[in-house]
Amino acid sequence: MNLAWKILGIVACILLAASAVISHLSRDAVKQEQALAKRGEANLAATRKRAIEADDSLKENTQAIALAETDRDAAEKEVEDTTAEEAEYTAEIAAREVDLAQVKKRVADIKLKIREIGSIEKLLADIKNMEKQVSDTEAEITNRDQKLRIAVEKVEELNKEIDVFSDLERRQRKGQVAEDFKANVSSVFPTWGFVLLNKGNQDGVYANAELEIERNGKKLGRVYVTRVEQNSAIANFVTNTWSTGIIPQAGDLVTRAPIPELTSPTQENGEQIIPSDFNAGGGFENDPRSNPLGDPLAPEEDNAAPSDDPFGGF
């Protein structure tokens, strides 16, 4: 009987020790969950702030486009005015040339009369006067020619400025970055299918732009710009361009993706088509809890730690 009591006492001690260990582990788990909750709240606040800054950036970009269009219209109006002025100069030069021909003809007639009549001194004075008129007319024509050349050069400069404005407006509307565009991945969010770039609209990044990510000269896949801020941008993965298990990393090089032919995802009018699996309201249509790069995540449980959604679920 005493042996049985001893055994029960030993078992009770073991159970008490196990209970103490389990209690200690549970306290550590609670602390970890609390830390994850704080980090999630911080990410939510930061993301909301970025959303506000993105809206402000969009307004600034819209105002910049409107200003560029105003400048373009003003430049076109100046070209029209300069062209009209050039036409007036050309017509005036032609009239002066006619006058010069007439003066030369009169000089020739006077010289002929000198040989025919005796009033030589008067005729010589008339000749000198006519020759002065010829000289003045030629000088005026030369001056008009110089003004005409200046006007032509000004028209060429204005046309170049119009071409620059037109190209900028075209790329902004089509979402096309410059051919020599380069940026880097600053953060990667594979769970939510997007990356954060270290350049924004100040560096020529536009919404709807399709970009290519590469590492050490090897192309990894493409991303699609969905949100642009002044100095950063968010780009979603174009899922059908990524191989399973390939994940971008911070520091990877980002360049302009090749412009596809008309039979590729572009319309005949040259505007780019949004990828078929992209939903403007919430990214790609696939399950947001699945990694678009092919690494499935564990399902959520009721007592799981707070989500690491960088947008806080809104």
C-alpha cells in the first residue's frame, strides 16, 4: 500500500512539473502574439499614411499633366504665330526683290539717257540716288533674310519642345516608362503578390507600366505598377511570367519590359491592356492567401496571430 502511495506521489510531482513547463511556454506564446499584434498595427498605420501620400501624388501628377498640356497648346499657338510671321516676311522680301528689279531697270534706263542727252551732271546725281536706293533695298532684304532665319530656327525649337511634351504625355497616358529606365526592388511582399520599388513619379514611373525584374543579368519575371507615389511605387506580380519557387529580392534590378506587338497584350490603338488576372479593386483574382510565386501558405486558424497584410485588410 505504501508503495502505491509513493508511486502516486511521484506521478503527481511529474504532472506538476509538466504543468509548470506548459505554463511557461504559454506565456512566451502570448508575448509573441502581442508583439505580432503591435507590428501589424504599425504596418497598418504606415500603409494608410502611404495611401494618403499616394492620393496626393496622383493629384500632383494630374496637375502636372494639365500644365504640360497648357504649355503644349501655348507652344503650338506660338508656332502658328511664328509661321504666319514667316509668311509675311517671305511676302515682303518678294516685294522688295520686285522693287529692286524695278530700281535696277530705272538705273539702266538713266544710263542709257546719259548717252542720249547732254544733262550729264543731273543724270549722274540721279544715278547715285538710284544706286543708294538699290544699296538700301539690298541691305533691307539682307536684314529680312536674317529675321527669317531666326524665325525658322525658333519654329524648329518650338517643334522640338512640342515633340518632348507629346512624348511625355503619350507615355503617361499609356503607362510606359523611358527605355533607359532603371530602379531597384526595396521590399518584397510575396504573400500579397507585390513588390515596393525605390522610384516613383518623380523618376518617371507611371501607373499601368509593365516592368521586368532581373538579377545578375538573368530575367526573373515581370511586375505591373498599380500605385505610384513621389519616390516609390507598388507593382503586382504578372503571375504567368514567374517560375515556381522564384521570388524577387530587395536590391534586384527593375527595367522597362519590352513593348509587345499588337498581337500581344496591347490594343490596336497602342494602349496597354491590364493583365487578365488583375483586379483593379484588389490585385490578382487568385486567392489572396496563396503566394502567386507558387509557395502555398498555411490556412488561417481562429486563434492565429494577426495577419501581416501591409494594407491592414482594407
